[in-house]
Amino acid sequence: MHTPVILMRFLCSLVVLLIYLAPPVSAQDAPPPQPSSEQNQASVVLPPEMDRVLRDYETGWRNRDSDTLAELFTPDGFILRPSHSPVRGRDAIAEAYRNSGGPVALRALEFSQADSVGYIIGGYGGIEGGPDSGKFILTLRKLSDGRWYISADMDNSNY
């Protein structure tokens, strides 16, 4: 079996395991949810160090800055987009995102973190507070510098 297939199966299994094992954020752990404009899916407030990942992603995407976006990923990180093959590594991610970007607003629906791994499940749209046009799962790793980085980004449209 090819290494990429094994790695993809491993990453998918890791996401499922993280979702299964990590307790969801409860009302006692987070500030009260804010209503969403889409199907009553409430947003949750992320810890600042995880929220930074989303805000930096928004900035890079709005500025169409593929190099800055790639730096948000672990050196061996993945992007998993609909109708595209998996892309691995910062250089390949920067190239895949070249000429991409525009208005975007990201929001978290759920998250968890334990030691140096975590995840964010969220929605995205064109404007803050507007309807979600898609959803995403980010798996995260905290690297030796103490910051969270994206190890895998999987998204798809709601349409």
C-alpha cells in the first residue's frame, strides 16, 4: 500500500479518535454560545492561542498571501480540499493556495485540546455574522515553540 494512502487513513483515524475521546466544550467550560444565522449551530469561543490560528488564517486568505497561510501549517501539514488530491508540506500548500483568497469569516462550532494535539470544527462564510457557506475540520499540533499549527485542514462547501 502506498505511504500516502496509509497516512490518509491514519489522519482520518486520528480525527475520529480525537472527536470520540475528547470531551466537547460544555456550557460550563466556555462562555455562552452566540446564535448562528445558520440552522441554530452555536459558535463557541476558542482559547486565545487556538483562536489566533483562525484569525491568522482569515488575514492570510483575505490578503491572498499563500506563503503566510502555509506558515500556519506544520512542516508536514495537509490540505484536503474537495475535488483535489491531498497536498502535503508548506511549500506545496503555498503553491496550492497561490492566487486563492478573498473575503472570509471563520467560526468555531466545537474544539478540544489535550497536550500537544487538538481540533477545531467550524463554519466559514464571506462575512462575519453571515450564513456559513461551508464547514471545516482543522487538526492541530502544538510545536516546540509552544504555538498551535494546522496539521490537516479539511473543508467543503454547503452547496
